[in-house]
Amino acid sequence: MASSKRNDDTEVIRLVSRRLNLDEAAVRNMLDIVSDAVLTALAAHHNVHLKDFLGFSLHETKTRQHKNPKTGQITVIPASRNVHVTPESAFQDRAKRKLETILAVNAAESEALKTAARYLSLASYTVVESPSLAAARDILTARPVSVILAGPGTAPADVWALARFVREHPLNSLASILAVGQEPPHRGLEAGLCVLPNAWLDPALPPDDLFAQVESEIERLSEERGYFQKQIACDIPTTPDAVQAAIDFLEQILLRLPFGEEERFKLVTSFREALENALRHGNKRDPDLLIHAELLVDLEKLTLSVRDEGTGFDFASHLAAASTATALDMAQGNIARGKTGGLGIKLLRECVDEIEYLPPGNTLVLTKKLPLKTASGPGGEEPHSVS
């Protein structure tokens, strides 16, 4: 998202004026006085440290000569006096927090959530409070957000819908979603596709613990946001409609990744094969079971993990057969043994770079390398600008 950049002090003057209840001309005069005082101190060869803000120091160099090693020509470099400005460490720490925005969705007007939001503001984080999910969506569309704190009283279906909206939206697809409420014991069996939050938090947590949870998520994000582009987890009911909804959702995510049309088709085909196998063979169409899918995209590859709640199968022999036999040979062999299926692994091998089954065979991991031009992010962009 492009941001407008101001090259003047208008906004700072306005904010200080409001905080001190002074007119803007008086504030500007105060800043001029501080500037003159700093320069006077530097002229007297005193370093200046404005507590928890900026440090000012005067650096002087003497006249010196420089000899060009190629031509032997000697150049006289005149003496200079320069002011060096460095942020104080406390200011650096506050700046890092200020750049992290927390969106608190408090439809039920929880006092614990209000108090946690106040603590976060006092710790210099930027906190935006929203009275409803509809207002939260408008905020998420307009500005970057690091952590979304969905307060108690938010229905699980609304949490899943919010998570889907966030993961699909280019601006905040990596935002961490913390839902304050009990995790439903049977997630989404009736609601359909569920895009999951990062965590469900006990609604009885005191404000101090809510504050700590948010700080923990911000720390994790600061380590991962430069490497991961997508982190999406889904629960999918074992029904054809829910599986199709998951395929459609994942296909929309692929449209924002740097794959060509043919590669996207292969990936969608592999997603479909993996999810439908989990539906038919893993969960055996049992509507009381779930399919769990996780999509991770880093700077090098896309990884899709699909886990069913079945007992698994002899994946080693199927992998071995798929690596040597042709699709026709496999079909003929299966028919001779009175079996069906097994060709999906052959298809998957042609669609992705790597396939792996985890014991006991109910978890399939598909890996596809990103195009080489995405070494610094899709399309050659910086990773943080990728959605």
C-alpha cells in the first residue's frame, strides 16, 4: 500500500499543540528555541542528549591531503564541522513499538480488553479500538495491523470469517489473530470451511496476561515477517461442499503469488487431489471428522500440509510404485489386484516438486518452489511488500 510522505513538521506541530493546549505558533516558537539551544551547546563543544529522544554531537575534521593512487594528484580536503544526530536507545525501543499496530475488536465492551488496550498504549504501541467486526474490516482495509485482538463475545463463526477476510486481504495477510474465547470442540462441522485464528485465549485471562500474549505475538512476527509471506491454517468438514470451498479459497491465495497460469493450474490440481483423497480415503466421508490444511509460503517455496483424521495407509509402497511405474502400468496392476486408486500420487508428482507422507500416512505434505525471480520476494519486490 502506498503511503503519503510529508516533508514538513505540520502534523507534529498540530499534535504537540493539542497535547499542550497551546496554539500552533507558540509550539513552533518553542521548537525554534530548543533548536537554538542545542546549536549553542554544540558551538561550545558540548554534546547534547535529549533524554530518551535524540543525541547531538559535533564532529570536526582537520584540513588534510589526499593522494590519488592512480594519477598521483594531490587534493586538499578542507576542514569541516558536522553535526551528528543519533536516536537514543529508549527512543528506538519506543519507535519499534509505535510502528506495531494492535486492533482491539471489543463488541462486548469487555473491561479486561479495555484495560489491556490501555496497557498497550502506555507501552507505546499504536492501539486502534473497534466496536464491531464491520468497523474492524474497514480499518484492516485501510491500514497495516500487526495483531488483531478479537474480544470475548465474538462468535466462533465470526472469528473464522474475520480470519478468512484477513488472510485473503493483501495488506494484512500476515497479521496475527488472537480470539478471546473458548475454542469450539467441534470446529466448523456445521459452519463449513474455517480459516483459523493464530490462537484462542481463555476469556478469563486478566489484562496483564492479554498484554503479554500480544507482546509475544509481536515478537514472533518481528522474527518471521521478513521470511514468511503466507501462514494459513484451515479446518475443513468432510463434505464435498466444504472441500470445494477450501479449494476455491486456496486458489484465490495463489492468484497473489508469482506463478504462471500453467503452474497455478497444476497447484490447484494438486490441492484438489490432496483434499479429495483426505475426504474419500482418509476420513471415508465421515461428516464427524475434519480435514486440517496448512499453507506456508516463504521466500523460496510453497508448502501445503493436508492431514485427515483417518488411520493412514501403506504410503511407502505407493510412493515406490509411483516413482518407477507408468500411470498405465499402475492402473493395470491395481485392476489385477482388485484395487482402485493409487494414481493420485503419480499425478501429484507431476504437479509439485516434492511430496511426502508422514507416518502413519494421514498427513500429506506438498512442496512447490517459487520462481527464481522471487529471491527477494515475488516479482523482485521486497518481501514485506508481497501479499
